[in-house]
Amino acid sequence: MPRGRHRNPEPLHRLLTPTTVAGVSVAGAAAAWLLAEPLPLRILVALTAAAGVAGAFVMRSWDRAAGRRVAELARERVKDEWKTEERVAELESDLEEARVLRARLDTKLRAKRVELAALRGEHAALLRRYATAETERASALERRRLLAIEAAAAPSGSGSGSGPRELAPVTEERTSAGAPTAVGYARANVAMAALVRKAEVTHSRPAAAAVPARRPAATMAPYSPPRRTASRVEGGFDFFGTKNAEQARAVIEAVQNEDLADVVGAEVLAVHKAESAQGGPAEPEFKPATPEQRAVGQVIDLTAHDETEPIDVVRLRTAIS
């Protein structure tokens, strides 16, 4: 819109019609005082009446337009009120849904918190069990290390008879736990058969003078570390030592407390000495000792053959100390 007097035409347009009607009415009244003839007066009165009618019509049209405008504004206001109420109702329903959803989420959150607390408790229990297992494993490893140290120090103190007992070596006759194997049983059976044959030969021959036993040229290696063997009756063949009840009971108790490998080794050595003393050595029943069998008193590491999981012993010992 251009600047100047046309900036605000609405107020001027509204004032133009009433001003024109009022001006025409005033001009007709003034002219009626000046004119004396009837015809001009009648024309002037007609013009004044026409101006009044035009003004009244304009005023009526303005009044109708204003009424319509007021009605439209009222309808728009009612419509806005309805829209506002609908919007408020929608917001209230959304608020209720949000509250229900919040309550549901709060319930789920509490359940998750309870589950998380239970999982934390289980995790703590598992950690405690793991710590207990590690402690027991470390204790077992420490005991095993002490046993290995005692076994290594046993040969030096075996002469006095007060040292700790050595660990049983792993041979064909014995396992790592010291239990006899099938080979040990077989050799024990062969040795007992040889002893029975020797006893029959001894009883069938006449009694001869005692001949000092000669030292054998080579002796068989024992199958186990040197240990204190059970007492046996010397001076004649008495396999179980049953000359009297007391000696039999003592021999049985000693045999029960002794390892099978020691008994078999000692009996085989006695058979070999008896054959050498008689001068007629029979066919050897056993093969000569191998270097593996001569490795007596050694501690063999069975970690590679163990089915358990590998353990870092150094780290566990450091943790214990």
C-alpha cells in the first residue's frame, strides 16, 4: 500500500456517507429559507428526502453487515470452544493412557530390578564358590608340592629310617597311585610258581650241610624305592612263616601293611639268590631290568597325561604366599 493519505481509507470511507447525508440535509434546509417559489421548494424537499432515504438505507445495510459479522464471530467462538473442549478431552485421554503405560512400565521395571538383584546374588554366590574352589585347588597343589619336596628329600634321610616316605614310582607293576597292575600280578604269579617248584625240590632232596650263599654276579633292580620289608623266617623254607601262631600273626599283619611290588621284588631276589647258591641256575623267568625300570625313586610328572584342565601353578603359589 502506498504511503500518504491512502494509508487509512477505512475510517474515511465509513465517515463519507454520513457526512454526505448530513450536508445535503443542511443545504436543503438553508435553501428553503432563500427560495420563495413553490416549484424550487418542492424540488429541494424531494432532494432532501432522497438524501435521508439513502442515508437510512446505508445505515441499515451497515447494521445488517455488522449483525452478520457478529453472528459469524459468535459461531467461530463456539466452534473454537468446541475444538478446545475436544482437544482438552483428547489430552486427558492421552494423559490417562500415559499414566497406564507408566504404571505398566513401573511394574516391569520393578520386576527387572528384582531379577537383577537375584542375578547379582547368584553372581556373588558363584564368585564365592569359585574363590572356595580356587582356594581348595591351591591347597591341594601346595600339599602336592610339599609331598614332592618330601619325596625328593626322602633318599637322603632313608638311611636313618625317620625320613618321610617316598612317592611310589610309575612302573609296569604299579600305577601312579601305587595300585598293582596286571603285569605286576602276572610276575607275582610266576614268582610264586617258581617258589613252589623250588620248595618241592628242596623237600625231595636229603638234608645237606649249609653252604654259605655266594654273592650273585648281578642282581635285579627292585621295582620300587627301598623300603622296610616284612620280617621273614630264615633257616629253612617257610613261605608264610607259620611255625607258631604268634609268628604267623605277625607275618600276616606285616604282609597286609606292605606293598605288593615290594613283596614280589624281594621274593624274586630270594629265588635268584637260592638258585645262585645251588650252582644250577635255571632258565631266567624275567627279562633284565630296563633303564626305565632302574629309574627308582624318581618323581614322574603326569601333568601331560592328566585329564583335568591345566593350572597355572606359579600364579596360584604366588596368590597363596
